[in-house]
Amino acid sequence: MTGTTVPYRVTSPVTGEVLEEFPHLTDAEVDALVARAALAQKEWASRPISERAAIVAAVGELFAKHAERLGAIATTEMGKPIDDAVGEVQFCHDIFGYYASEGPGLLADQELPVQAATARIQRLPIGPVLGIMPWNFPYYQVARFAAPNLVAGNTVVLKHAESCPRSALAIAELMLEAGVPDGVYVNVFATHDQVARIIADPRVQGVSLTGSERAGAAVAEIAGRHLKKVVLELGGSDPYVVLDTDDVRASAWAAWRTRLYNAGQACNSNKRMIVMADVYDAFVEALVEEARGLEPGDPAALADGTFAPMSSRAAAEALAAQVQDAVEQGATLHVGGVLVDGPGAYFRPAVLTGVTPAMRAYREELFGPVAVVYRVESDDDAVRLANDSQYGLGGAVFSTDPARAAKVADALEVGMTNVNTAAGEGASMPFGGVKRSGFGRELGPLGIDEFVNKRLHYVQR
């Protein structure tokens, strides 16, 4: 993970202004924090699980209590509309609450049927684990990693995105306020080289990353050399298949709102809309009507008819280049798809059709507010197009016939399939993908099973 050191810096996506910078830790400071996490883990693991769960529940309550303040921080740092930011914080309350209440049962010994002996599987903590978190959901991503590991008895070393230092510090402060002991949750403003050393450190027993394919490959390579368990949640280009509908306008409105959520910067956003030929033209027309006339807005008070910025000017410029590549090779840009003049990170929401395999937009993830729409003639065509992707995170299928939609959904090569909804989400719903979208799961009963020692305990009678 060597390379240019990225500063921990708050930059307004609205104005481009640098609001605050935070220094990197020294190598000695990083080592001291890892040492604290390793020392604290033994005592934390020795506590009754009911005690750990109670503290985790208190963390969740504080997320709810401070939702407005925490949401405002995220809006400032990465441009998330304030209502969505507050909603994200409230979801963290649900996640911590879920693992506080369900975690002890999920970690309970599992008896095995054997003759002339007793045998059970124990789920035991493994030690300090490193989380490398992204900017697009600065609280939710941390919650789904930290909550199950804290209940399980691991300690958490958290390296947040360089653009979200205020969010990172706010979470660390909230942990202490909830009664999480010193060293059980530590925040590190680490460089990439320091992160590599943390992964290699024999005291650290695993690493979870949510981020880009490039970052995931780099982390997995280091972890592999040092025989560390890895969970990766990487990119996605989720298919959103519309087989039929009795209300095209309503279906297009729902698809557009899903695509614009978080300015299109969600791993499991509906980045490829695959629409049956008999409703395709009306569907595209309705999307264009939704997009036409939108103007840049203030994410702290987003009004109707306006759109939020992306996380950074660099991200918006990268998306513009992908769209321009498609247009130059013959795709049709119906509306939007250009940067707004000025230093902010505003990118006009776009509708793009006629994308072919020769274009970057066909193979690459479009991490921003661009609706790419494809026409198909049959259910089989829809499945073939949906699966023609290096990604395999999630997918959704819509039809007035749920059985028809379920058959198509069953054929999708993804980690999460959904019928007649964009996503089945909740603290109890496992999240993760296949192919280049990564491996491992977070949330639900599978999320707490990733970083535990599933030890066999066998007693001969």
C-alpha cells in the first residue's frame, strides 16, 4: 500500500474550501495504539458477553441521541443531504442494538450430534482487528464492522477515510462516552505505509476493508503474505431489472430516487437499469423528465428540484470522464452528465443509453448520479446482460408477477437478490458480494461469524 501520503482533511464538496486538516500519527504513535488494542483485548474478552453487549447497546443509544450533530458532520465532509445523513446515523443505532440483543445468542455454543462423546463449536474472539473504512457512509460502514466485533470480544483498530476525520473522531469520542474501555476501540490517522505495517503486525488478527478494487487487492495481498483473515466489500454495478410494470412513471420515479440516493455513491446502487423493450421508451422518457431542470443545492437544506454534490471534485471529474468516453463512442446522453462550473463537486444527474461493451461505462462502476439504461427483449436476455459484469454485489428484479421476478432473481450471479424492492436492508440482513465485489459478509448472523475462532470442543466419554 505504498504511495503518496494522503492528508486527513475536511474539504467542502459545496465550495471546494479546505476547512480543517489533521496530522498523521507518527510510527511510534501507531505502534502504541496497536499495543493498547492488544493489551485491552484480553481484559475485554474476559468480560461476560452480557456486559460487552450492554456497552454496545449504550453505543447505539448515543448514536440516536447525537444523530443531528453527527449527521451535520457527514454533510459537511462528504456532501450527504442532511436528512439522509441523520438517517444513516439512526441506522447505526439499529445495528448496535441488533448485535447487543442478538449477538450473545449468535455466539452461543453449537452442540454437535456425536456418539459416546460431547462436541460443540465455540465462537471465541481472535484479538485486535483492523477496519479500513470508506467515506460514502462514514458512520454506517463503521457500525457494521465495529458492533459485531465488540460483542464478540475483539478490539477494533479503525482507519477511516482521509476525507472524514471529523466523523472518525466523533465515533471514537462516542465510544468512550458509552463506556467502551480504553484501547478497545482506537482510531488511527495512519498513512498507507502505516496501514500496511498494522496488517503485518502479529498482534493484529484480521482486516476488513470497504473500498475500491485497487485498495482491496493491495490489502488482500499484504494480509495474504502474513496469513491474516480478510473481509472485502468492494465495488458494484448492480442490475435493476424491470420486466414489466402497470405504472411506468412510478417505476421510473422509484428507480431514479434509488439511483440518486447518496448522489449515486453507494456500492449497491442500481447502476445498470435493464428494462424490457415494451416499456423501455416510456421508462427512459420518464427518467429524463425526472432529471431535467435539476439545479445544484445545499445538502444542509436540500430543496425540491435540486441535487447534492458528490464527495469531491476529483470524484466528479472521474465520473465525467467515464460519461464522455461513452458519448464519444456513440452512447446517447439524454440529460445532464457534465460538471457544474466552479470549485464544488456538483455533477448534473444524467441518463445514458446505448452503452456497449466497448465503452468504459459498460465494464466500470459509475460511482455517481448516472442512470445507464439497457433495452432487452426477453427474461433470458435480461439475465445474460445482468451477469455480464465483473461485479456481483446485489441485484433487483421487478414484475407484476412475483414468481416471474423471483425466477430471474434466482439466476443472478450476486451476493444479494431482491424482488420488487431495490434492496432488502436492515441490521439483520447480511451484506456482501461475489466476483470482484469482494468476499465475506457484514451484518446479520453472518457478520458476527467472520472474525471469531470457530473452535471445536470435543470430550470423549
